[in-house]
Amino acid sequence: AIGWRCALVMGVAAMLLVPVVATLLVPRSLVRRNLIFIWLSTLSCAAVSIGISTFSYEFPSLLGGVVGCGITALLIKYHVGLTHEGPAHDDHDDDAEMGPGGVRATGEDGPSRPAGTGALPVRGPDEGTIPPPIIPHRSNSAYHGLPDDEKKGRSAPEPTSSSGRGSSGKGGKLKTASVMPGVHHQASHEEVDVDARTHSGGDSEDLEAAQAAADLDRVRGETTLKHAIGRMMPLWLTVLLLIITRIEEFELQGMLRNNKATYPPATLGTLGTFSLSYTGILSIKSILSVAEVSWSYEFLYVPFILPFLVSGGAALLAYRQELKKAPKAILLTTVGRMVKPAVSLFGALVLVTILRGVPNDRGAPAYVLGVTLADALSHGWLVFSFPIGVLGSFFSGSTTVSNLTFGAVQLVAAERLGVHKASMLALQACGATSGNAVCLNNIIAASAVVGLNVSEGTIMMRTGPIVALAYVIATAMLIPFIYAGQV
């Protein structure tokens, strides 16, 4: 009941807001011309997620993303809703010459920046950030790789380097990276001899287009279905393991959560009694001699070893001959990245446990907070329900932690107000989901991954209005459900 309401609201919000988000990255005119593609791609994710959430709360977002990714790939392959026309020059914000990927070409006046109103600044490589995309260039083989019908009437061109980028001077070497990242070739980079002459005007542009088209056709020819499936092993194996361990018909769920057969328990003094089941479930009972207080961890059921370690390890073994680093170095890097989030998550879970207290504890902080605020604000609480969910994700960086922290507060408030509890909790979940866009932890982590040297405040100024729009949409859509009673 909570899941499908949240999925429905966030799906509608996505259809309305994803085009708005796209204008932060590319010109508005380009978004308008490809609006059908954006909507179809978004709908392919949202519709699947909504459908699955009507009968399961385990992984609608995960499967929705996977199916949507596949459908989006087909939309791109068959150019559904896509246009390759250049940016319209009648828009004041789009009248500059555009480079690949919606990035304005670097000129004499300074470094590149993404086009479009409100686009985030992207500084040059000397400032430690991502440089503008560069179209790769190759030798005369680019011309010979063209289809026969395109060779007619065209003389074999001499390779050039546009504006001399990447060359080492006349007769030097030009390094060109693979066109499609993630696709393995015999060598990740190759050196080709080039005559580093500079061309200007339409001839240079035609040559660049020919070289790019030839490279893309070559990569398409080398990328087989078997090759693509193999490279996507971490993704589809994760989904497969989640499905077979969550669907009851496979009977693995009950097996992994069976806590009846255990090894002999061990007494930990006043801390409690520790036990370990044959299926790897850790538990401590009678914590601090309080019979009602206990803790357990389902080692093989909680998404950790299954599916992530298993799928990642399988991919590591399958492609071990192509590794650029030793497996030990890869594991140490992964563990190093997990240390800080693990510390934050540990503290957050301690806070959650303290707030929630034991079941049916009317003295728990969450219960007291929910009763006090609901009595003070009455039905005005609805105005703050979504922002409270945002607040939880803002501090923790996790939708789950936000729901764990403030879900009990929202539930108590709904009971005090006499409104539909599932709809109130759905509003909390919508806020928790949207709050990830303004979470400092997420912004810092994402910026580090892509190498974006932009202040967190600058990014939050762009994402904050998007969250505010989601707040209006979610509250407006769920208020009828909240007051509709048991629907």
C-alpha cells in the first residue's frame, strides 16, 4: 500500500521533472526537440516500477531501472523520439557554437562550459576537472572504414587534429581513446601517425564527422550480443540473485531466514546471549538483561554477500585476465571507499534504534515527537511531512535510514490525526527519496566519481528547486489519499 502510492507519485513527478533536470546539462532547445524520447525513457522505468510495486515492495525500483535501461537502449538504437539537428540559433542561450555532448567549444576567451541556462560550470583540465569531450581522430583507415556509398565522390582525406588538441606537433603522435568506454579492445589506447596539419572551415568538420562515424561503426561491429551480456554480468546477476532470494516460490527466502536450528549459544554476560544459526543469522537476545530487547542480522538474506559480493566476485573471476590492477588492490580500494559510509551508517542506525525504542513503547522519542507535533500542528502536519523525509535523507544520504528514523514519527502523527496511515507514510517515502538530491554526502561522492570540481553549494542551488517542485507534486497528489480513509 505504501510502495505503489510512492511509486505512482514519484513516477508522475519524474515525467514532469526529468526534462527540467535535463536543461541543467544540455540546452533547452535540445531538450524540447527530444522531449518524446525523454518521456518514453522515463516512462519505461516508472511504469515498470509502479506495476511491480502493486504486488511486491522488494525491488520495484531495481527492476524498473533495469527494464527501463534496456528499453532506453532500444529507443536510442532505433532513434525513437531523437533528433540530431543542431541547436536552434533563435534561443539566446543557445546561440554559441556547440561541441559534442552539449558543451560549448573552448575558445580564446576562456575554458568550456556546458550550454543552457543554469548549466553547471565545467573548468578546463588544468583546474582538475573534466575537459570537454574530444572527437577521436585516426589515420586514413577512418576513410576506408566508411560505407561504399559514402566514399563515392570523396577523395581519401588526410587525418588531422582539430585545433591541434592531443597532438605533439607536426608528424607527431596522437593518442585516441576508445569511442565507447567499457568496451574492451586489444589495447585501450593506440598511437597512430598523423600529419598534424590544421584545417579550417567545412572540410575539417566533414573530416571529423567521417572519422567519428567510422570509429562508431567499427565498435558496433566488434560489440556482439554475447560480449554485451558478459560485460553486464554484475548488473543482471545482481538482479537474478535478488529475485530468486525474494520470491517465496523459490523457497530460498524461508531457508535463508530460518533461525530455528542454531549452534550452541554463548553467554555475553549482561550484554545478552549470542547465537548463530546454520544459515548464518547472528542474534543477541536479552540485551542488558531486558527480555524484550534483541538484535539479529540475517547474513545471507540482507543484500550484502548475496547478491553484491557474489556478483562482483563472479565478474572479477570471469574477466581476471583483463584486470589492470591486482584483485587485492581492487578489494582494498573498495574497502577504503566503504569505511567512511560505514561509520556514518553505523551512527545513523544507532540513532534510529534510540528514536524507535522497543515495540509499543509510548515513551520512545519517536512516539513523543509524533504526538507532540501532531497535537501542536493538527492537520498542518501535512505541510511538514514531505520536508521531514527530505531532512532524514539530507543528513543520512539514505532513503532507508530516513524512513527508519522518521517513519515511526509519521505513523504516530497519522494515528493522532485519524488519517490514512499508508498514504502518510508514502508521503514520507517520497520526501526521503527526493532528499537524496540535496544530500551533501551524495553530492560529494558523485562529484568525486566524475571528477567534477564544483562546490556543493553550487550543485544544491540547482537541485534544490527540483526537490521543491517534487514537494508540491507529491503533497498535492497524496492529500486526497490521506483523507480518503482505507482505500
